[in-house]
Amino acid sequence: MFKKDRSGLGYYKDVKPVAAKKAPKPGTPAAADAWADKKLEQMKWKNGPQGLKFRDLVVGTGATPRKGQQVTVHYTGKLQKNGKQFDSSVGRAPFRFGYGRGEVIRGWDLGLEGMKCGGRRTLEIPAALGYGRQGAGRDIPPNSNLTFEVQLLKCG
């Protein structure tokens, strides 16, 4: 049975219609705007120690790794100078190493600090925290600043 309520809204059976929410008052940010502002704040570049910069693309919900613990990551590494990709684990097996043990470049140990499992972070690593004056093979020239996108898959 079709009925109308006092405001003129129609409904079937004995289920009353739900009125739409009113638009926010001018000067009050909408919920979507507040969400977007929070996301932009999270994605701002932050300064780490010794010239390292990082930003969270996705904030994880899992545990934060402890020093000495095994972590598993996917990563993509590029040269900052020209954006040329020199290595990636995406499409291969994830990379596993001991966090904070010096098994990777110093920029990684410092850059994963405070990150949570499930998160994705971009690291801008100065040459001094990367491969320094010696570089690494023919793909990473000496004194190269590096950019890594790292996804922390597993802690422990």
C-alpha cells in the first residue's frame, strides 16, 4: 500500500521514508573534506634523521617492527635524479631482512622506524644513507640519492 507522510514523501507498506541529511552550513567542512584533509596531512613529507625524508601513502594497522625482528617487504627503488628504476621486488618474492641489524642500507633501517605492518611508505634517501661514494654496480652511480616505495608486509 502506498502512503504519504505529512511532508509529502511517499512510502510503501508501513516503512517510513528516511529524510536525506541537510548540506553542511557554509564555513563548516563536509565530512569528505575533513577526510581528505586528514589524508593529505598524513601524506606530507616528514624529515627523518640525517637528511632522510619520508611520507606514508598508506598507514598500516598492524604492529610496528622491533629492532632485530625479521620483516618482509615489497619495494621499488629509483634514482632521484632521473626517476630510473634500478630494482623492484614487485612481481617476485618479497624481500626479508633483519630490521635494525645493518643488513640493508642505513636509509631503510631509519626509514621503516615507526611504520606499521600493512603500510606503504615512500623514502627519499640521501647518498650518505644509501650506497655513498662507491655506488652499487652500474645501476646506482656514486653519490646517488635514492627513492624507495616500501610496503611492509610482515613483522616477525
